[in-house]
Amino acid sequence: MEDKQRELEGEEKEEEHAKLEIWKYVFGFVEIAVVKCAIELGIADAIESHGSPMTLLELSSALRCDPSPLYRILRVLVHLKIFKEKPATQLGPKVYAQTPLSKRLLKSGENSMAAFILLESSPVMLAPWHGLSARIQGVSNPAFEAVHGEDVWSYAAANPNHSKLINEAMACDARVAVPAVLESCLEVFKGLETIVDVGGGDGTTLRLLVEACPWIRGVNFDLPHVVSVAQECDRIENVGGDMFDCVPKADAAIIMVISIYVILLLNTQGNLTIQI
Ligand SMILES: C[S@@+](CC[C@H](N)C(=O)[O-])C[C@H]1O[C@@H](n2cnc3c(N)ncnc32)[C@H](O)[C@@H]1O
């Protein structure tokens, strides 16, 4: 009897929990929409250049927007613990301050992830998610192709603004991931004279790598439309091509796909060994 009672109570609790939990999914898109809005408005950038926490009126004047809707956005951002609200005191009104998370919304800087958020929340990248169930049921092409008529790389080649967004997003990931790899695995790069970064994007990964390993020369290998806009840099050659045709020769190849690094070292027999 007691067991039955406990089971019933458990089910009631689950029911109550579900009543609240479901709202997360009804309005699940709000978090990303508000964060994207914060980046586009430049809230973190405004506080950073002000040099100290800002009042609502200071922020609305710096961002040239109406304080009333801005206040609503700030309330959500504070609720999400992205910005901190410091209560009003006798010395002045309530102010909004940065947190480590809001600093990742800065438009530039070594920890910025703003470009990645702007990429993934762009209509181009969000649209394929609406076709997820069709893809799972096997009634559509890969989701990106089903919406845009071509794969993501061909789409990027034909749409330079989208390509720029991808390159900037990948570069912000590289700025976070590469120093961590270098810090913990620098010895992997000792003895290598040349490295090719396959799908190296705008070359950020190799720039960080040759800076930390001055004995290395790099080849930044990516599709022609990507390397054509990559920065020039000493000891790095930008080469355009298709990795499914061939990859430039080097002592080692890096393939990094969003924070996952594979370092392929060619041994003397020309076989590949996976190092990281
Ligand atoms: C997910 S991004 C990774 C970029 C970079 N390695 C990073 O993680 O920051 C994949 C990269 O591969 C490139 N890519 C895609 N298909 C390719 C191909 N067939 N040959 C060469 N590069 C390609 C894209 O242009 C893009 O820059």
C-alpha cells in the first residue's frame, strides 16, 4: 500500500514538473534570439568601452535605442546570468556589468564567440533544422541541401557574406582551441618542419601555431574561395584546392573540425599515425 502511495506521489510530482518544463520547449528559441540581439546591439562592447558598469540610460544612449525595450532584453540577459545587475544605491541607479560569459559576446577579442553565435543563429543555418524530421524519415536530402539546393561549402562559395561568417566563426573557435592544444601538447610539434592545415579556413590556426613554433612553416589549405580572402602571413602559404583530390605535401597534416584536432604525422613509410 505504501509503495503504491509513493508511486502515485512520484507520478504527481513528475506531472507537476512536466507542466513547467514544457514551457522551456515552447519558448526555447528565446534564449538564442536574445543573445543574438545582445551581440547585434553591441551591449557587451558598449560596457567594455565604457570601462565600468552602465546604467540603463547610459546603455540606451550609447546603443542609440529606446530604454524601454532595451530594459526587457536586459532583464532576460540578467536572468540568464549573461550580464550582472548591480542594485541601485544611494550613490546612483542600478547598473549592468559584464561577466565572463558576456565577454564572450564581444565582437572581437581572444575569447569572443560572437561570430559563431551569429553564424549558427543566421536564417541560412537555422532553416535546415526545420527539416530535421524529414531527414530522419529519409524523405529528404541532407537538411542543408534540402533547403538551399546545394551543400554548405558550395553555398558559401556562391555567397561571400555567408562564407565570411563561417570563416569568422571558425577563427573564434581556433583562438580558443589552439592555445589550449599548444599549452598541453607542444611536444607533438617538435621535429616537424612543415604542417598543412586541411580545411584551415582563414589561417588563424596556423598563424597561432607558427607563432608558438617558430621552426615550423605552414600550408593553409582550403577551398579556393576561402584561401582567396585569407590573410597573408610570414611562413604560411595559402593554397586553394579540394582535399578529396589531393592535399599539399608536408611532414604532418592537421584536420581540425571545431575544437577536435587530429594531427596526422606521416611516418617514414608514408603511413599516417594519429597523434591527437
Ligand atoms: C568546419 S570548418 C573548420 C575550419 C578550421 N579548421 C577550424 O576548425 O577552425 C571546415 C573547413 O573545411 C573547408 N572545406 C570543406 N570542404 C573542403 C574540401 N573539399 N577541400 C578543402 N577544404 C574544404 C571549409 O571551407 C572550411 O573552412
